[in-house]
Amino acid sequence: VSHVFTYGEAMRHLCSEFISIDHFESKDHLHQALLLELKPRDIILLKGSRGMRMEEVLDYLSRHYH
């Protein structure tokens, strides 16, 4: 793992001395950051609850990442 993107109140204070972590308050900002960061052949691990509707992130990337 080289970078972690977090979303939601519960993840706001996650920190690490070893991995770069960016926190986002909105999915729109998270979406844009992911598109800027992703490179061909990157592997994405997406973890989230149904309550947070994280499938929207997967849907967004499926539509916009080339």
C-alpha cells in the first residue's frame, strides 16, 4: 500500500508515519483526487460500508477512468 484515501467522519483522524493518507469530506473531492492519482496498472482496494454508499466511488471510477 502506497497511499490511502479516506472518506467519512470515522476516518477523519486516521494517521500513519509510514503511508500517505488523504482524507476527504465529500465524495466529489475523493473522486477527483483518485482520478488525478491513479496510473495504469494500479490496484485499488475499496473498503466501505453500504451505509456510506462506497459503491458510488467504484461506479464513478468505472465511468471516468481510462
